[in-house]
Amino acid sequence: MTALLDRMMDFDLSEDQRLVRQTVRRFAESEILPHVERYEREARYPTELIEKLPALGLLGPMIPEQYGGSFTDVLTYGVICEELARVDWVIASVVSVANSLVAGSLLRFGTQAQRDRYLPGIARGEILCSACLTEPRGGTDLGNMDTTATKVDGGWLLNGTKVFISHAEHARLFFIVATIDRGRKHKGVTAFVADPRAMKGMTIGEFPMRTLKRDNLAEVHFEDVFVPDEAVLGEPGGGFPILGSALDLGRYSVAARCVGQSQRAIDLAVPYALERTAFGQRIAEFQLVQSKIADMVARTEQARLLVYRLGRMKDAGLERCSLESSLAKLKASQAATQNALDGMAIFGGYSVSAEYEIGRLLMEAKALEFGEGTSDLHQKLIAEFALGLRTS
Ligand SMILES: Cc1cc2nc3c(=O)[nH]c(=O)nc-3n(C[C@H](O)[C@H](O)[C@H](O)COP(=O)(O)OP(=O)(O)OC[C@H]3O[C@@H](n4cnc5c(N)ncnc54)[C@H](O)[C@@H]3O)c2cc1C
């Protein structure tokens, strides 16, 4: 069964890409997976696990070699995100935020000085990244933000609050969006990259979570925080296309992570169904259980194909693939959520016991439905493309 599934997931990968998958899977299963449940119980940020990533080049798959990265094609980057997410969503998030949102933006829109300053440190694991986008009044309507950037001599003063900011306390680089003129809506949005340790007046507060406590989510407050002109990414007022580009690659890596999470639910549910007995037989022999497993496999493969197609389109040189990004993000995150639910059904009551991992996947998958555009937003975008109301 496992060999059959492996054949399906690998059928359109090159030899090199298969090798990367095998290497990352072996590393993830031996170096990360055995520790995740303990970190989870202790609600602890996995610093020690993150430190293992640079040796395999896993912190810089989208960073060119000239900056110390392990630059690879976009499809392989997706496979890396998939395999890391299959064992731990926090580790996968570290890689995805750093590469898709921050390094990708620096490479496309940064100055040479900004790239030289930050990219080598990201690849070496010395600079963890946070993306400060979401605000208390909303994360979907990003063109209508409240955080302001006011021009002063030599730089800008930031004022406002960002919420749900992953990795904030550990980050050495913030990617921040603020508006220079709320009246200009998305044309006022400006992107900044800066080291949070140099930001006087910036405070990081706890963002209390009922669950998902390892991600170290935080509230970030900016009160007259000075950032120099060199911190502007692109042009003042030119942040919205930067955000769009960052989110396009971000949606790809989040979708790939969701494929990994969907796969994990299968990997957990199949052996359990084969082992657990009821009414004198293995529950795997009940057709209703088989039906769930069949659906889990089918939706994972469907999501994987959408993600790999998107990776291939980007590798072919299409930088923005908004429709395909929305399709991949929507279907992969829904697959992860539904697979977690079906997996939980197979585990029965044990799905919510501390002994088994399957229940944890549900909250993680649901959160992935929100990040980088909610499912509602992607449905709206897909419909607008279909109706001819949107072309890019
Ligand atoms: C675990 C976790 C980690 C996160 N990490 C980060 C991070 O590192 N950085 C960061 O900036 N943010 C982060 N976020 C925030 C995340 O990106 C937002 O939660 C997301 O963008 C949605 O914003 P919101 O929660 O404010 O919902 P809202 O924007 O308030 O939306 C509420 C509801 O309204 C719906 N809705 C809104 N607009 C429309 C529309 N036009 N059409 C249809 N429905 C609509 C939404 O789909 C949703 O169901 C994280 C969130 C979680 C849960």
C-alpha cells in the first residue's frame, strides 16, 4: 500500500526531485518527528530543531547560491515544504515564511544592499523571519490597513498593531506592510524589511492561543517606530504588488504544506485501521472505514497534482499564477482539514486523547485554511476568474 502511494506521489518527479524527497523525509522522520509531541506538550518553540535545517540547505531553497542558499526549482521547494509539514507544521512554517514571503520579496523587489544584508543570514539560519500583515480589524482586506508609515527625515515612523504574527519573538527580520495614506487604499500600502532589534518603540506582546501554542504567535505594536529609508522594499506606495507576489508564492508553499498534512493523516489512519478491531474484525475491513480512506487518498492526490502543476508553471517562468494559486491553496487546505476529520473518525474517541497525533492535525489544518487567504477569499477569486470579472 505504502509503495503504491509512493509511486503515485512521485510519478512526475525527476530523479533529483525524488532524491530530495527521500532525503528530506529521512531527515524529518529521524531528526524532527521524534521530538514534536514533546515540544507540543511543553508549548515550546522548536529552536533546537530549526537549528538542524541549514546543514541540509532547508532554510534557503529559494535563495540563490551566491547568497549561500541551496537554490532549487519551485517544484522541489514544494516537495520540501510538503515533507517538512508531514512531520511538523511549525518547522514547515519557518521555511515557508522565510522563503516565500521574505526571501522571495527581497529577490524580486529588494535592493542589492538589502539582499546582501539579509539573504545569507536567512540561508544560514541566523535570521528567522516574520511577516507582519494581519491587523486586529482584519487580515483579509489587506488594502484597508490601519498601520501607518509617516515620512520623517531619513526614514519613516510606523504606528499600529499587527496580530497573529508567527515566530515574532525569535525573528531577526520583519517584513511589514503599512500605509502611507489610508485614503489611497491599496495604492498607499508600503512594504518594509527591518531588524526588529533595531526598532525602538516596537513591542512584542503575547497573543493568547487556545491551541497551536508552539508557533509563538504574537501581537506586535509599533509606536512611533523609526525605520530608515533603506528599509523600504520597492517604492513607497508600491507595496501592494509586492504583497501580491509574496502571497502568490506563499500560497504555493502553504498548499504544499497542506498536502504534507493530508498525507500525514493517511499515514496515521491506515495502520490504525489495520490494527484496531471491532465486532471481531479489523476496522479496515468495514466498508465505511474504507470509504473514508479512499476519499483521503483521492483528495490528497488531487491537491498534490494542483500544487505540483503550480510549481511547474512557476518553474516555466510564470511569476504570478493567481488562479492556479487559489485553486491549489483552496483544495489542498480543504483536503488537509477533511483528512484530519476523516482520520479522527477512524481513531474514534482516541483521536482526542493525548496519546495520538491525529487530533492535533485538525487545528493545524484549519489554521492553514485561514493563512495566505481564507478559503472564502479563494472561492471568491476563483469565481471572479471564471466569470471574467478578474484576469490577474
Ligand atoms: C496559526 C495562525 C498563524 C498566522 N500567522 C500569521 C503571520 O505570521 N502573519 C500574519 O500577518 N498573519 C498571520 N495569521 C493571520 C491570518 O493570515 C488571518 O487570520 C487571515 O488572513 C484571515 O484574517 P482574519 O482572521 O482577520 O479574518 P477576517 O479577514 O476578519 O475574515 C473573517 C471571515 O470573513 C471572511 N471574509 C472576509 N472577507 C471576505 C470576502 N471578501 N469574501 C468572502 N468572505 C470574506 C473570511 O473568509 C473569514 O471567514 C495567522 C493566523 C493563524 C490562525
